[in-house]
Amino acid sequence: MLFPTPLKRGRLVQRYKRFLADVILDDGTAVTASCPNTGSMLGLTTPGATVWLSQTASATRKYPHTWELVEDDLGHGRTLVGINTGLPNRIVSEAIAAGTIANLAGYATLRREVKYGVASRIDILLEDPQRGRCYVEIKNVHLSRQHGLAEFPDCKTERGVKHLNELSEMVRQGHRAVMLYLVQRNDADRFAFASDLDKTYALAFKAASEAGVEALAYRCSLSPEKIEIDAAIPIAS
């Protein structure tokens, strides 16, 4: 996925009201950017952190800048982290179309944001006359508290538990269901669940796995120009 225009670098002043962030750009301009992430963003909102913003020319946007990337350092050098939870569906869709995700290849059609379950929308629905349906839910992963280890979630997520339950129901109805954890960190080589932050989610995943829901974790390669899937990484049991 290419960013339509070059990202602008700056320094984070503060994240507040959950969806806003004050940033000083490299040229000294102070801007307020939208923060497209409803999670806690644990460890990624330290004032002074280097951040990267996109900018739209839309006249209807109150805040033309959007926070896309932040630099994180766990003692092994800085790495880029993608915090925009609105991008994973596009990143994964492009990767499936390109054949990058072998486990999701071979379906005739791909649709996004399709209604299913109880007042929900599946991120990606793959369909094929011979293979049937495959429901793919995608979670953006940006938390890391130990070098190389990406974790999810970064706070309690009732919505995430609901998605696991609904995927399990799709399996019971005879369909394939996949939970894909998209790790938007250059430095991750493995993935695990942060059960200390949300034990309920970890237990719900275990139940979903036993019900037949598949799980995949893929690391991204990130730069101020583009984000694309790099490689599959193992999920800790």
C-alpha cells in the first residue's frame, strides 16, 4: 500500500481525547492531527516521539493531518510502527490479490465490509464456487514490550471477543473462518496474546481456536512511502 502523498515528520506533543494528537512538524509548524486508533496505544504516545503524518486536501476535513506512523525504541534501535487501524483491510486485500498470503489464495472473489453475524461486518469475505466462503477478520497489532515480540490486544476489547465468537459461529455453520493479526512493526519476529492486559480475550481466542477458527500473523515492512506485508511470523501457543 502506497501513501498517496509523502508523509510529514514531526514530534509528538500529546495525544488526547483519544482521537487527537498535537504535533510539531519538522518545519516548526504546530498542527492537530486525527488519531485513527481507539486503543490505548500503550508505549507509543510518549511526548517527544518522532511521528509521521499524512495530509489530505479535502475541504471537509476538520483536521487535514492524520497520524500514520510512530518511531519506537525498545533498546535495539528505532523501528517504525503503524498505528492507523483504518489501513489493515486495504493492506491485506492487496496482499491477497498479489498472492502474498498463501493460506488465503485461490478464492474467486474478495469483498470487504460484508454484513454478517449480529450487527457486524466481516473485514474480508472470500468466496469460491468450489471452496465456499472464508470469513477473514483482521486486527492491527502495534504493541511490543519485549524486543521482537508483538502482542495483542493493548487494552481490554469486548469488540474483539465478539468477533472471535462470531467467527466460531461461521465455522459451526460450515464455513472457513480466519483471524489475521497484522503486525505493523518492522522489528517483530513472533506474536503472542497479552493475557495480562485482557485475559478474557486470550481465553476467547483459545475457545475460538478449539472451535476451528484459524489464526495467522503477518509482519509488515513499513516506511514513510509505503506499508506492505513482509512475512508470516509464528504465534506463541
